Amino acid sequence: MRVSILASGSSGNITLLETERTRLLVDAGLGKRETLARLAAIERDLDRLDGILITHEHTDHCGGLPQALGLWKAPLYVTEPTLGALRRILPDTFGKRLNRVESIQAGQCFSIGDIEIHAFALPHDAADPIGFTFRTNGTKVAICTDLGYMPNHVKLHLRETDCLILESNHDLDMLKVGPYPWVVKQRVLSRTGHLSNHAVSEFLADPEGFDSRARYLVLAHISQENNNPDLVRLSAEEALRRRPAEAAFTGEVLIASQHIPLKPLDL
Ligand SMILES: [Zn+2]
Ligand SMILES: [Zn+2]
């Protein structure tokens, strides 16, 4: 499996997953021109897509969906509540370009081509937000962003992943003194907001939580106002050093960017 994070953050999220047979997009948060530019930047020319999966209806995850459906005419995989929210939020072109919708649910397992997918519920302030794990040929990838805290069932889904894409949204101190209005700060900090660097370090340091099998640990959905990539890396690496030697993490820590695609990861 090849994983290419084209964009990650509150201005747009898109990830491309590919096997020899199957190509999927997870979220479509950038417009057509930017999406195509980022695909070109990683030397991908997508002539077809086997599915577009949407995690939830926040604009940074679905703003470019009508255009993506126009470009690739791919089946859309969403939960019913998210589809309802998408119909309310997106322009009419969305409904017109929908040809095949596959209704999915948190807790469900389904396949697209040779990729087996699990959807799991996330605590986030959207209609029915979900994360995904993807498996093919003994390789497992997880995408887990936009969640206020780490419930146990989420930790379980993230075990045995070879590539873990995990939100590390904000630094608590930067958020507190930062430019957001108080209500927005409250929203981000809530149990249905976003994961802080601190929450991520608690998870990463704990062998009962994070099993450290991942070859790639990608920290994602990093706030541009209330965090910075160096801080995210420092915080994660400090947490990983706290792990007991027998459960040491030996993989690579990567930071996904809002502005440039991450190098494609081959698993
Ligand atoms: Zn988001
Ligand atoms: Zn969101």
C-alpha cells in the first residue's frame, strides 16, 4: 500500500491510498486546482478512483467533494448522518454529481477492491464523525484526526498499524494565549474538539495504548495558529523516549503539512 497525504489541517485534508488494484481518497478538502497540483507534485496522474471516503462534514474534509466527484465520478462512501449534513452544507452540484453512494457505519467492516476497511466512531462535533483503518496484504494503515480525546475503542483500532496518521492539533499553552475567540478555544479543548500535543504524548508514551509497531507515525491536522511542527515533533519524541526499552518505538516520526504533500509512504 502507498499512502500520500496531499494536505492536512484545518484548511483542507486529503489522503490518497493506493494498491496495485485499488485507489481511494479519504476526504476531499481542497478545490480542484489545488488537488490536481498536489497530485502532480507527487507525480500522480489519477485516471480513475475506486472510492471517495468522507470522515465528516466539516469543510476542511469535504469542501472540494463536488469537484472531486466531477473529476473522478467515483462512488462515495459515507454514513447516513454525514450524507444528510453534506447535502445541507454543500452546493447543489454535490447532489447532481452523486452517482453511487455506499452507506457505511461506524463499527462496520467493508472492502473496496483489495482493501479491507474498518470505520470507527470518533468523539468530534459533527453529525457522525468516523476514522478508518485500511488493510491489505498484512499491512495496516490508520487515519485518525478530528477527535476531542482518545476513547479506548479508538486505541484498539490503532493497534498493529504499520502507518498511523494521528492528529496532534494544538499546543495547550499556545491555544490559551492565541488569537481564537473564547468560544472557539472552548470548542477545540472540549471532549468533541481536537487532540492536543499533550493528549498525543500521553498516548504515545503508554505501551498499553500505543503498541509502537508503526513504521511511520505521522502527526497530522496541526493547527497553524496554535501549534508548530517543531513543537509537535519535540513533544512526540519526548513522549516516545519515556517508553520502556522493551516497547521502544523504532519507526519514523513524520509531520504532515497543510501546504505541501508529504512524501508518499510505501508499506
Ligand atoms: Zn478537520
Ligand atoms: Zn472536524
